[in-house]
Amino acid sequence: MLDAELYLNLIRGGTANLFRNRQTINDLNVFPIPDGDTGDNMYLTLESGTHAHGTSLTEMADEVAQGMLLGARGNSGVILSRIFAGIAKGFKGLEKADLPALLKAMQMAVDEAYLAVSQPVEGTILTVLREGAAGAQGATLLEDFLCRWIASMKVALEHTPEQLDALRKAGVVDSGGAGLLCMAEGMAAALNGTEETAGLAEQSTEIDIDAFTEDSILEFGYCTEFLLRLQRSKVDLDTFDEQVIKDWLSAHGTSLVFFRDGSIVKVHVHTQDPGTVLSKCREWGEFLTVKVENMSLQHHENHMDTRFKRSRKALATVAVAAGDGLTQLFKQMGVDIVIESSQNPSVERFLQAFEQAAADTILVFPNNCNILLAANQAAGLFKDARVEVIPTRTPGEGYFALANLDAEQPIDTLVQTLTESASSVTTGYVSQAIRDTEEVRKGQYIGIGGKEILATGSTPEQVAEALAAQLNAGQADILLLLQGADVPSDAAEQLQAKLEATYPRTEVILHKGGQAVYDYILVLC
Amino acid sequence: MLKIYTDTDTDLTPSLAKEYGYTLISMPYSIDAQTTYPYVDFETFDAHAFYDRLRGGVIPSTSAISKEQYIKYFTQDFAEGNDILYVHLSRAMTTTFDAMDRAVAELKEKYPGTRFEEIDTKGITILSYAIVREVGDLVKTGKTLDEVLAWARTEVDKFAMYFFADDLRFFRRSGRVSGLAATMGTLIGIRPLIYMSQEGKMVSPGSAKGRAKALDYLVDKVGELGEDIASHRICIGHSDVPELAHELGRRIEEKYGKQEIVYVDVNPTAGSHCGPNGVGVCFHAVHR
């Protein structure tokens, strides 16, 4: 019999196994570039279900599902959260579950997961889930169930490349399906007592100390936050212009968030050297609080202080941006809340943003196809406003959709206009291959458009040029070139000049996107 | 004797003002609490330096001049009993004329015999510039005040101005342009299109994607609305993008034949509201 405690232990076992294998799952990427995050998303989602309490199976399953609903990240995470929502439905009213009840709950999980996706595709996590549930039918003991379940999922997973051409070309199996299998194996190990499950719930999702080891190099610097009280003995409070502090901090750090409220200055800044920042700020005042975190460990998300909440407005916009330059771009456009996120934001992070936006209607621009489901799930959960997700799949789509935002239009028309303008945008990505595939060698640069590799070459600029040609840059009015974090400016400027010369009627605009992984993002409109 | 006045918001430079006999009323702008009166505080307008500061993030503000300042400008002509004609920027765009109305009322009381008339160009920068120069031409050829006013009654609405801007922050700061998205800040590559309405207000009929489309729009508007363009100046104004302004001029001539085209630097006070990198055209039209 499956009771509340065992159910939670199984989930913890699954979480522990996903945690260990998350990078392997991340690397099961259709494109041979390091932007896969399915492992991280599924681990973080599952982990958000492990904090549940409950004496009956019904209560426990509900709490697990609720935790995952809020913690869901990425499309695979959202599907995973729906699987557990389905299981919770199946366990409704039960103190404990016998095998028939478990099998029934598994079927409900399959149904619920299919509902999460508007156009289900075979060869994905859904196939693996369905085949696994079907294969487990007939089991009489929990051990037997897990065994059959795992075996059928393995078979289903192996067949995914035959069902999806993109997987076959890349020589990988479906990452979501692999995550699901990995979770099931962790559950089996927990049942056998070979999986460490204790203490996992205590481990914070936000901090992963293994991310910075004895041999790590400080890459992202420190997230430094403090409240500084300006001191009369140090500055003239009546005439003091906080711009001085702001300017100094801007020159010595990034991602600056800065507020002054009377004599209190609130600062959030990313810096390589928090010591210097703190010493310098003592020239103006003394600290009330200080918090410094190594950003390699940190999953920093929400920096907005709720004390600075704005008054409620009719319409607000929320956009997701990865990279300083993109964040800046959306802020300059007047987006109300920009979710700065190197990782996919969770459903809960979206809910916080909706809360901060404080508006009757909120338009959400996810700007990444892997975030759409989480945004939709959050929109469905938020009750204080009408939330409309504009399905922008790339930052470029978000940008041009926002450019068409006319706040005076009725919301229905507006949503339609914005969705249409997003779909008129073409986005291309340039990145470096990290493994060999049928089409490319490791180390080569590749140009991706839609779901295909359209260009390959030995430099990012060469590939960007070829990609621009493939994407018909000559027919576009604007080519927005987003320069990646690691691309030198002179190379980017030369590329811009070349593209301008090749496509004289197209306005080629270079913007420092500051994004990781992609040397260039080409946005054509 | 007829005395003519205009203001620096019309882009008229002191040398042209002198040529026509205009007295130039200086309309101020402020940056960091420092107020500058064009052609009072400087002799020549360094457009490049000014717009470069705006590109660097400065957003200037503009302010209305006071009743006392108007009194100072007009007293001598009121006292001498001259006819006064003030050709000015759009009343709908500023509150400065409230102060002027009070000044004129006071002066009229003091000098009841003096005639004070105004022509509201219902525009700013090149639109006002075109009208100010046409009025100047008429006065030069000896037209009377009544003849000039009669001309203005039918002609002012026949000068159309269309332009595009680069950065909406400036408009957001300076108030509403109807049709423009209120939430929008900087837009890279998307250019809001704006024209001056019959009411003397800025209206945006939409935006254009990319420089080429934005220029197409202006060139097409000249063809669509233009009337007798060959016998009027075509004024092209820009906020520090001379190459773009000349490209526009070239394309207008390519399409509609050789024209008398005047290139104008948008004055800093108007430029405070439209920002750098804007280009516009004013031409004689069927309607605005």
C-alpha cells in the first residue's frame, strides 16, 4: 500500500536522482549547443513538490501537486507538474492507495499531461509517460509496478528518435522523457532503500553549494545587496544627489537596482569585488543591512522590494529577458516588470511579477518558447488581474510585438494585434557546437532558424552572414543584431557594416544583447 | 507701419529674421536647471552638440515665457502705434500664449490705438518656418496687414508637415501625441510617424519599420497630399541627421522633379520635444 510518507519518499528519491543527472539531461539537446536546461527545469520543479506535509495520501498528493504547480519551470517542468496534478486527482479521497488505485492515478496523470500541451507531439515526454503507464498495467506490487514502469519507459525513450526527426539528426533521445525515466529510477532506488532521500527537503532550491567547488573560478561575481543610511556627518542630506552613488556603482558593477527613500538608499548590484563597493559606499553613509552571495550558487530572481510597489494601473507589461542588454532593451521600451532570468523563471516567479505589476490587465511576453507553458500556467493561477500571454517565442518577437502596443485598443484586439506582429518576426541564432552531429563538427559555429540548422562555418560572423541570407534579410525592413556577451565589439561592428552593404534597404541595428550561449541573435522584421 | 514678430520655435535664424524684418522672440529650454534662451544666450545654434547631449541621455524641458517678457518685446511698437503681426507656433502646443494674452491686454489698455494681430501657424519647427517665410515674402512685396491675414486664413491649413522620430521618451515627457502608445519608451528601428493636425496638435497615424519605410512614407505623403508644390518651398527639418535629411530631399526630387528645398536644423526648444535623429518635411498641400 502506498501511503503519504512513502509517496513523499518516492518523490524525494526521484528528485535526488534528477539532481545528480541533471547535466546529462541538459545535454540531450536537439542542437549541439549549451542551451539545454530540461534537467534543471525538471529537477527544480520536482524539488518544489518535496516540501509537502500531509497525513493522508490525499493531502500529501495535493500539497505535492500544489508545490510543483508554483515551482514549475520550462515546458518539461510544467508537464511534470501536470503529471503530479493528475496523480493527485487520482488519489482524491484516499488515505492509502492500492495498486489498482495507483494504476488509475497514473492514467489520470497521462490524461492531465496531454491536456497541458495544445498540440501534443509524439516522441516526447508525453509518449514516454503514456507508454510507461501502459506497460505498468497488470502489476500487483509496488516493486513490480516500478519495475515494469521503468522498463516500458526505457523502450519508449529509445524509440523517440524514430518519432522525431530532430532527435534522430542530433543523435539524442528526448530530454524530457529521459528526465522522467531518471525520476522513476530514483523512486525505485528509494523504495529499495538505496537512494538517499533524507535531508533533501531541507536543501534550498535557491542555493546549490556544489556549483562552486575548490577549483571553481569566480565567473559571475557576487550579488551584493544593502540598505545604506546616508549620514549627516558624511553628506549634506538636503542637497545630496544620489546620482553620484548610482554613477559610481554603474561603473563598478552590473544589474544595478537603485532606490533612494529619504536618507535610505537601497542597492542591488552584481560585482566582482564587493569589498570595494562596500568600502566606497561608507563614504556616504553606514549600512543597515548587507547581503553578499556568490552568484554561481545563487538563483537570483526577485530583487524588487515590495515597499516600492507602484499604484494599480489599467494595463501593465511583463517581459522575460536573459542578458543585461536585453533587460535594458525591454526596460527602455517601457516594460513595467522585466523578469531577468538566466534560467527559466518558475510559475511562482511569474506570479510575483504579476503581483508587482499591479494592474487590471497584464500582458506577458515570455520571449522563449520553453517558457510559454509556465507563463500560461501562471496566468491561469493568477486571480487579481486579467493576464494575457502573448506567445512570443524569442526576444525579437517580444521586442517587435511590444513596439505595436497601443494601450488605447480594446484588450481583445490588442492581444490579437500583438500576437500577429510577433508571428511576423523571424529569429535566427548563432552558437558554437559542443559535440559532433550528422551535420556539424564540434567547435564549428552553427546558424539556427526555426527548428533547423541553416548555416555552418568557422566564425560566428561568417555564420551570421550566411544565416541572414538564408532568412531573406533583404526582404526585411529591420535586422536587429543582438551581440552576445562574449563577442568583441569590433567584430560585431564589422558584421553590421557588411550586412548594411549587402542589404542597403534593410536597416541593420546592432545592440549589445549580452546574452550567453548565442554569439548573435538575428531578429528580422 | 507694420512690424512683424516670430519666435525661435519656428526655426527662423537671426540672419533670416533680419532679412525679413522679423523681431525674434526667444523661447527657452532647460537642461539640469540651467535655462537657455536661443539666440540670446548663444549666437549660432550648434545642433550637433545639442542633439549629442540628448543622445547621451539628457532630456531637456521647456518653459513658457512670462507676461513681463512679452511686455518688454512689444512695448516700443505699441507705444509708437505700429501695426503688430506675430506669426507664432501652435497655441495648442504651449501655455505661453496665456501670458502673452495678458501682456497684450495690458498694452492695449495703455495704447488703445495700436493694432495687434497674430497668425497661429498651428505648427512648430519647419511647418511654422515655411509659413513665417511666406508671410515674410508677402510683407517684402508690400502686402498690407489685412491682405496678409486674408492669405493666412486660407493658406495656413495648406501647409502640411509629416515627420518621424526616433525616441518616444521625449514625447512622453512633453505630453500627449494622440495615437502614440503611452507606455512606449525607446524603440530601436521602429519609427513613430507624426503629423501636425488642423488643430495644431501632433497626431500619430502609426509607425514605420525601418528607415527605408519611414522615408517612403514621407515621400509618398508629398505625392498624396501635395498641391502646387513647385511654387512653394519644401522645407526639410532634421534633428542632427543631415545625411537622412538629404536622402529625403533627393528622393522627393527623384519622384516629383526639381524643387526648391530648404534644409533646416530643428531648433533646440522644439528638439527638446522630439529628440535627436528625427526628420520631417513640410510642403504645400490640399490639406494637412
